[in-house]
Amino acid sequence: MSLLFILFFPLVIGAILLVAKPKQAFAISLIASIIELVATILVLKDAAAAENGLVFTKPWIEEAGISFSLWVDGVNGILIALCALMVPFIVATTANSDKANNSQYQGLMLAMQTALMGAFLAKDAFLFYFFFEASLLPIYFLAAIYGGENKNAITFKFFVYTLFGSLFLLIGLIYVYLVTPGSHSSDIETLYQTATMLPEHIQGNLFLAFFIAFAIKMPIFPFHTWQPDTYTVAPTQATMLLSGIMLKMGTYGLIRLVLPMFPLGIITWGNTAIILSVIGIIYGSIIAIQQKDAKRLLAYSSFAHVGLMSAGILSQSLEGIQGALYQMLSHGINIVGLFFIIEIMERRTKSREIAQLGGITQYSYVLTVAFVILSLGSVALPLTNGFIGEFLLLKSVFDHDMILGIVAGITIILGAVYTLRLIQKTMFGNFSRITKDFEDLSAAEKWVLIPLCTLVIMGGIYPTWILNFTEPGVQALVSLLK
């Protein structure tokens, strides 16, 4: 019952907001997201106490062996926690905007939360695919209705691009499902047993199908062309959902489906996929350095970070998977905070152009400190949350291939270059024409940024409780790879 609650509660409240259109949509949405967070914490507590996690299963299409099956273990627990934790912050960022009591806007965000939770909770492969695709609808409408210039063309490209990629996933799932011995089943653990028995050339083809689908969702070079424009044009909260949570469906798919199902496929194509991931790290970082738009810079920064996650996961090591899970949580916290800071600047100055900003620290010390803390977490400074995951990921890639590890490590230098440049150009120096009357943070904005900064520091100082939670599930997964 608790798993069903955390899955459907946001959708129920979101539907009420969409249909009833209450005047206090912001308060309803925020309270609902906080209730969801509390319920998720209770679920994770129960999952940690249970030996094999929590499972809920009911027949769905019984004749076809498809069930409505949910589970929580150490692998997906961290992503469920990320989703439940970030949505209240994302909702709270609308407090001072014209979207605060826009019931349609708030309802779509809560509907998006259900789709994301469903993908992370699904134990049935076709149920995973259903929520994987369902997440496209609310984010599409958020971007298409409330986005910026050229929103229709850009969001249409995003929708078609990701939908096309998902077809590869569907074809691969159907193939593995059809070759299951005896009565067909789409239970993920059953598919593990079936897929690993397939010949190497078939596993190689299936690996490519799954990887393309997840590489587009993350995205990984060269499947990233939809991302910078979409992140830039979408309203800030939609960008937060995309970068902070939705892209993790791709990395989670690699961990949950690709690694255990296609070990021979990884032998054939895994190194190529790691090389593409590392290329994305360097390419994204170099392009980020050249950006003039602050929001677009963060989009390329996110692209670079996910490349390292992908490379670490495909190394198939305990450190790589542990590091990826930790980095998914850290990246979600950091990038949501950074996008919010850019929105705060844009609200006050009507500009995201880095060259037009400057001197903001003279008007808001709290904003500057928050920007620095979140940025240092993003560049993996020791004692911040980003350091733990990035260290484990770089170690896993280095252990897999020393040359690729060294090249991937360049991201630390490049990340510091574009991040510190962004801070210097916006926060310090002389104020500009558009920043000379910059208003200090409101109480609502501080209530978002201060807790996020606290999480950045706590994640760097106390990583063991997260790593201890994920380790049993990751060890069980790694044992399947041997």
C-alpha cells in the first residue's frame, strides 16, 4: 500500500489541480510534495529494514505474464529519494513567480513526479517502459506551453527525438520477452536469466538498442543535440525536472537493465560506449566554457556530468555503480540549486547574458555564498557532495582503462574553468546597468537555497549513510555480472 501511495499520490493531487483549478494551487502543490517526501522516507526506512527490500505485485495483463509490480531496494531507493526530495524544492522555486498559483503548471509538475517515481519503482520491464514514455507528456506540455522563444519547434524536436529512441528500447524488450522459456514473463529479474543465455551477437544488438534509448534520454554524445536547446527554452522548473531527475532514468536504465541483461553485449560494445561517454565529458565541458548564456552553460555542464556517470556505470565495478548513484543524488541537488540562482538573476535583470551581469555580491551576500557552495559541489571540491561520487567514478574509469581515466579526469579542470568564470562574471566586479538595483533574496528564496547548500555540505561530510544504504543492492547487482 505504501508503494502505491508514493506512486499515485502526486498524480491524484495533480489531477485535482488540473481539473478544479483552485486559487491556492501553490500551497496545495507544496504541501502535497512535502507529504510525498515524508511518505517516501517511511518507505525507504522500511526498505532498509527488510532483507530484500519492499515488493508489491498484482497481475496486470495476466495472460501475457505482465504484472503491476513495484519494488524498492538500495539501487532505486536513492533515485526515489532524489525525486521525492527535489520536487518540494522545485515547487518552492515558483513562490515569487506568476506561475505560483497557476494550477495547470503545478498540476503538470506533480503528474511528472508520478511518471518519474513509476519508472524508478517498476519491477516489470513493460511497466518501466510505460512510465519511461509517460514522463514525456507532462514535461512536453510544460515546455511547449510555458517555454521561451522557438518553444514549439524545440520541444517538438525533443519529443520526437526521445520517442524515437524509446522505440529501440521497446523492440529490445519485446525480443527478450518473447524468448523467455515457458510462459512469457516481463519481470525484470526473470529477463535477467533469459537475456544472459542469449548468444553474444544477439546480446550485442540488444545492448545497442537499449543503450541508444538510454543515451538519448541522458544524453550521451552524439545523441545530445536535443538537450541544450530544450534546457534553455523550457521554463526553469521544467529544466530542473529534466536535468535534476529525468535524465537519471537513462543512467538508472543502464544499471538496472543493461548491465545484468547483456554481459556479452558489454564485452562487444561496452568500451565503445565508454569512449563516447568520455568524449561527451570533454566536449560538453569545452562548449560550456564558450557559452554566453548562463542557463545554456549549465545545460552543457549537466551533459558533461552525465557522461562521467555513464562511463563509471559501464565499467561494471562496485565503485562505478556506487559512485554513479551517489553522483545522481548530488548532481540533482546541485543543478536544481544552480538553475534556481540563474532564474533569480533573470527575474531581477531580465537577462541571462553573462557579459551583462556583474557585481551582484554587492547587493546579496547570501546569493553569492549559495552560488559558490552549489558551484563547488558541482566541480567536486572535497567536503562537498560532488566529490564523493566523482572520485568513485573516476577511480572506476581509471581502473577500467588508465588512458580513458586520465582523459575523463580533465573534466575537473574544465569544470572549474567554466564554473569559476560564471561566478566571477556574475557575482563579482563592478555592477552593470541592469544589476545596479539588484534586490536581495526574499525569504522564500532563502528557504530554498539554504537547505540545498546544507545538503551539499552534509553530502560531502557524511557520505557513509548513503553508501551503506545502496551497497547491498549494488553488491547483489554486481554479483550478477560475474
